[in-house]
Amino acid sequence: MPAALARLRGLVPIGAVVLVALALTLMLTERYHHRVLTLVLVWATMGLAWNIISGYAGQISFGHQAFFGVGAYVTVLLVVGVRLTPWLGLVVGAVAAVAAAVLIGFPTFRLAGIYFALATLAYPLILRIFMDFLGYQEVAIPMVRDQPALYMQFTDPRAYDLLALAALAGTLLLSHWIETSRLGYALRALKENEQAAEASGIDTFRSKMVAYMLSAAPAAVIGAIYAHAILYVVTPDAVFGVLVIVQTLVVCLVGGAGSKWGPLLGAAIMVPMSETLDATIGDRLPGIQGVVYGAALVLVMLFAPEGLYWRVRGLWPAGRMVPAPAGVAVAAGAAGTTAAATLELATNVAGRAPVARGATLMDVRSVSKAFLGLHALEDVSFTVQAGEILGVIGPNGAGKTTLFNVLNGFLAPDQGEVRYRDERITGLRPNAICRRGVGRTFQVVRSFPRLTVLENVMVGAFVREAAADRARQRARAALAAVGLDARAEVVPGGLTTLDLRLMELARCLATAPELILLDEPLAGLSRDGVETMMALVRRVRDAGVTVVIIEHTMYAVVQLVDRLVVLDHGRRIGEGLPGEVVRDPAVIEAYLGKRWLRHVESLRA
């Protein structure tokens, strides 16, 4: 199916939801029922807004009511103060909320996990105090009888249904675009594994900021609609209070975060239930809504912690995340001209001037790194020549992975510098170094478990391709190059260790690297797996990609690499050809042992 047709097909369910809501708007006759429908649409929209930053990106926000309240207060105060129509006030409120998201996000996204979530709690509390200080404890919306429609004051409750439905439809379309765009892949990747996302070229800070800004605008718009349709008198507690975020969390967690349908499903279930109970027995049991929300959360956490949408989706075969069959090894990869062609397609970058084979591609100059006074690296220097396979060996704790973390930007050295293509890259973030052509795999494979194998590799391909279709093409070429194309549509769960390492290497290749850093790619592999990986690394080198490899499997290292660098206690103690380095007394004493000398000689004989 053509990509454009597939995207249009994805809009059909959104159109169906809008049609159902329109039908309900026309069918309902009681004002109370219209109020409930408006509330369903309001909290579904608010849930969708929260879902952008917390469901897709995994950045749990307990303060999203700040934007809800900003939209409500800005719109109403503009009516009260300067008689500005709320139709324009919606736009001003959305812009104000986006500006607030920028001001909040820059300091807050320096935090992570629970610290970020707790920090977001502070902002609505600050805004509540600020509104009280300014004397806006109660702001009544003035009645305008001569032009009621201009000031969003309708006698027909269906008008508010349609207004809230328009906001919901717009937010659903925004969510759909995010899910199918490069931003959506970036958000899902950083939610699953932020370090792997950074190493794959994703600017995680920028992605989180963009998501936060996009989530703020619909929250502000629906907050303004809520003020005019439901409140009539805006108070800090009504729009900045804890109940706002509680209702938002309930509809998202009950329905299922991480999908545009989860908040909609949660709102469709929870809002009518709580409103009906409040109307029927609320006078006898005050606070019944809170009891319902609490009970629903407990039940969902016990029986469907991922949310009802994901639980129901898993009942249909087409909706299940299918793991690969365990214990089935892949072929050694495509062979001959096919392998060369797919590898070239995966790693090709238009306009990048090649570095002459044998010239210095990366220059590590006197790099030192200490943790609490203990030197992980101490005055380490070496060069990486274009077109070679350079091995880095040494005992555990020698500083090898710390070295890689310095080379690709996860750590900044205390002293020294790293130059790539004669450009100083010390201090750059991993995503910037990746975009310059340095790829990275990890000692323990870092995958994105909820994405398919193809989508895992597409995350890397988006570094070079803005369009999803072209990123998918590049990702398929990378998978074919490593012999994993048959597993493209399964999720990583159930893949063999070899398959996982091939998938991670394919993701790295999809970024079109000129230099790749392989951190123990042979770890955990069988003898056949080692041979497969060694053959693939050689093909990668033959395709023009320089390789630096950390490895402990010495019989493979001495056959694979062109040169060796040896680290011990953070210092370089050896460098040169493999046959020379393994005979160095210092290397034998620190790492290999004397019996390795006899073993290596027999291998190279």
C-alpha cells in the first residue's frame, strides 16, 4: 500500500470518532447529557495533551494543569479587561501556554525520572499563589447579551459540544501526526532508552522540548473552553488544582498512555460513570467521584497496568507485538554483490567527502577522566586511521568503555581533547557526534522493546532522512546488510543474542557512520555467532567504514584487527600491530598471561 494511502487510512478512525460525537450531539436532548458529553470531550482532549509528553516521550508530568489554567485565565482576563473575543483569546492563551512550556522546560528537563515529575508539581502551585496575590481568586465571565456568539456564550448546549469536539479533533490529528513522524519515533525511542536514542542521533533535549510545547497548546485551548462551557467563574483551584491533574491521569492511565486512543477510551468510560454517580448519590456520598477514580486506578494497575486500550488491542492478532521465535539463528548475512549494495545504500550520505584510506580520521589527545579522584583514563593518546579496524583491549576496569563514552560524547574529559576529521568534538553531545559520522553500539545491547526491529533501525535512519518512507528504505537496507531483514516486523523480545547485536549494528549503520565504536560485539555469542559477526565487521570495513572495537575474545581480536591499543588502569600501555602487541611483556603481565602468547602464536602460524 502506498505510504500516502496508508496515512489517509490512519485518519479514518479519527473521522469515525468525530462522526459518532456529532451524532450524539444531535441526538441528546437533555442539557445535563450535553454537559456530560462536553466533559468527556474536555478530559479526552486534556488527556491527549498530557499523553504527548508523558505517554509518547515518557516524561511524567504532574503539573500539566499549569497550561490548562493559563489558557482559562488568559482567555477570561482578556474578555474582562479589554473585551477581546474569546475566539482570539484561545490563540493568545495557547501562545502563552507554549511560552510557559519553554520557560518551564529549559530548567526542568535537566532533571530526569521522578525528579522531573516532582519538579513539575511546583508550577501550578506557583501559579495558584500568583493569581491569589493579583486578586484573581474569582473571575466571573461577564455576560454579553448583544453579541453572545462573539463572546462564546451560547444558550444551546450543543454549541459547547461542537467547540470541545473541534478541540478534540485537532488534538487527535496532532497526535496522529506525531505518531507517524520522525518526532514520534524520537519520542518513543527516548522513552524506551534515552542513552541509545542519543547515540542514534536523536537530540533528546530538543525532542522533549518540542513535545512539551506541542502538549501545552491543546491543554490551554481546552482549558479556555472548559472555563466558558462549564465554570463561568474561574478560580485558581478550579483550573490549577490537584483535581485537574487527577482527572487527566485517570483517563490516561485507565485508557492507556502512549496511544491517541487511550485517553479517549478512558474519558468515555470514567467521565460518564463519575458524573452519573455524583448526580444520583453524590448528595448522600460526598466525594464519590474521587472514590470512583481511586478505585478505577487500583483495578487497572492490578489487572491491566498498561491500560484498557493496550489490553484490548492485544486480544487481536493484528494488534499484538509479536516476538521473534527464540533459538533460531540468522544467516551470516547477505552475500556477495547483494551485501555490498545494501551496505552501501544503508551507509551512503550525499555530499560527504571521503577521507583517504590511512589518513587520520580521529585523533585522541592526552585524554584524562577521573571519578571521585580515581583515574578511569590518564593521559591516553592514539589515532584512528581511515579504513582500519582498531582494537582496544585490556583487563576489566581498564577504562575501555569510559574511553568510548568520551569519544562519543556521553562523558566530557577532564583534560585533553578528541578531534574528528580535524574538528574538535570534545564537549559535543552524543547526537551531534553521531550526526558528524560516529556511530556506537553498547556492551549490553540497548534496544527499544516496544518498537519492531524495523522501527528500531528507523530511529537511526531518521538521522539522515526526514521522511518516514525514506527512513524505512534506509532501515531495510541496513537490516538486509546484516542479514536480519526477515525479522523486520517482530519486536526484539525473543531475538537471540546474535540477532540483538545485529539489530543494534544495523541501527548504527542506518545513521550512515564513517566510524563506528563497537563495545564487545562478540560477548555472549557462540563460536558460529563470533564468525558471523567477524565476517560482518570485515564487510563493514570493506565498505569504507572505519571500526574501533573493544573485545575480550582474543583469538578473534588478533585475526580481525589491523592495530591494537592496550589500556591498563586507565593508561595506554601498548599500541601497534597485533603480533607485536601480544608479545609485549607489559601487555602479557597486565592482561594476557604467558599462556596466551603460545596460543596466539599457534593461531597465527
